[in-house]
Amino acid sequence: MNEQASLLGMKNSNFAVAHGMHHDQNYSTAYDIAVLCQAAMEHELIREVVGTQVRQSNSREFLGHVYKWENTNMLLKEGYDGLKTGITPTAGPCLAASIQKDNYTVVVVVLSCCSMESRWYEVPKLVNWGLKKITKLMNSSLRPKLKKKILKSITYI
């Protein structure tokens, strides 16, 4: 995992266990998680899994029993297409969210939110703020080459 993270350019992350639960040697940054999310969303199967709101499956062992899984990402109901909710003792309530809006793919990562619920209203505010900044830049009179350079530099705010 760490080798792949390094190849993606995740310079401030370390993964000691793969399960995602708390471990003293696990650490990352919002930037690095956004880089990981962008890479993950390039895979159709991952997009399908993280964008699924509810999944059901019949038990093969207990006839008539249906297993049901519900995605905890409440933003899927608002048009977001993924990614991951979480909470750990050190990072608090977290959310990595992705949405296709205004011809852009926007990934927002929030860590250590003040409450579990705040994730659902803080992320849309950040998405709207970022899209306003991008729109203002694209409508400016700057040269296209400079716009592209600035856009690339603000991609991971």
C-alpha cells in the first residue's frame, strides 16, 4: 500500500494495516486522501461500489434471508457519486466526497469535523466555493496557458 501511495504522489501518508481501522502507525492528510480518491475513481468497479446507496443479496446458507447493506454517505442522495465516510479516534468524523458538477469532477476531503452531521452540509459548501473560484478563473481575461497553470495549482485546495 505504501509503495502504491508513493507512486501516486502521496508524500504524507503511511499505512500499517489495510483494514482502515485505527492504528498508531496509520496517518495521512486530506490532500493525500484526495489524490487517492481521484486515482480510485478512475476504476469503474470502485465508482460503482462507492456510488451504491443500497445493496441486497440473498443468503446462500439461510434460505429466505436477505442481507442488506446501506451506504453511510448521505450525499449520495444529493447527486454525489462517492466516496467514503469514516471516523477514527484521531481523525474524528471524516468524509471523502466526489461529485460531477459543471463539467468538473470535484473531490472534497474533510477531516476532524465538529460533528457527524456537519459533514453533510460542509462538503457541499466547499464544492460550491471551489466551483465559483474555478468559474471566475475560467471567465477571466487571463491567457489560456496561465488559466491552465492556475487551475492545476488549485485542483487540490
